[in-house]
Amino acid sequence: MPCSPDHDPGDRRDAGAVRFARRLASAVEALTRLGAYVGIGALAVAILIVVVDVVWRRIGGQALIGAVDLTQLCVMAAAFLSIPYAFVRRSHVVVDLLAGRLSADGRRLLDLLGAVLSTALLGLILYLGWGRAMEQLRYGDVSQDLAIPMIWYWGFLLTGAGLSVLAAFAFFLRRLVGADDPPVREGAA
């Protein structure tokens, strides 16, 4: 069997599974990075809207119509499109009460458990969010000032939840097949 340059022939791990897990993780990282950039752009737009609204209140003596609707939409985009990238980069807040006392295998098992629970919880959020979003779509709910369809707001939540499920699953798969671990040699305990 031909070996890729990054595969050690003495490594006991399944090279195909490791390669697939790494490729999936790389694709998910690229996708979530793009989402985070869009989220950053949306946050910049929200800040600009608030600044224009404040200035317009001072100059024109009245509020900028639709500023709240647009700011809320931009903040939804910023938050829910950025959260998946934090999963990929493992930059969420972590409280290490147990993992530091565990062996490498114990930490790996804890990582796997955390990834399974994260994937399941995010999947539940996606499932429940989908039901609520479809309800909003059926009712035709819109925002108060600009009549922006509420499904747009839900779209960002669902997109972020879906990408987060994918990110958590990609991490789980990498840890499961040992794609982040050093090579496991024949005869090594």
C-alpha cells in the first residue's frame, strides 16, 4: 500500500481514517473561518448603524428608522456565524478541574465525551431551532420597523448551529481516529 508523505509506515492507525478526519477538519475550519469573517463584517455594520443613529439623533433630533431591526440582524449574524469558528479553534472557555489530573488516555476520553455531548446538544438546538424557524416562516412574522422577515434572523441561528454541529463532529472524529495524536508504533504499549 503506497504511503502518503505525512504517513509513517510503522504507525498502526488507519491512514485513510486519519486522512479523512484531517481533510474534514480542514474543510470545516475554512468554512467556519469564512463565517467568522462575515460575522466580523456584520458586527462592523452594526457598530456603524449605531454610530449613525447616535449622530443622526444629535443632528436631526430623531431616531434612524430601522436602526434597531438592522442592528439586531447584524448582531445575530455576528454571534451565530462566529461561534462555530470558536469550536474549530477550541477557543471557548474551559474550566480544567479534572483533565489536568488525568492521563493522556483519560484526557482523550474526556475530549471524546465532550465532543459527543457538544454535538448532541448543538444538534438538539438545531432541531428545536428549525421547528421554531419554520413556525415563524409559516406565520410570516416580520420585524417591527422595517418588516424584515424573522426567518432571516433564524437563518443566522440555524446556520451557526449547523456549522457548530459540523465543527464539534469534526473534532470528535479527529480525536476518535487519533488524527491529532503522535504516531502509534507497532509493539508500543
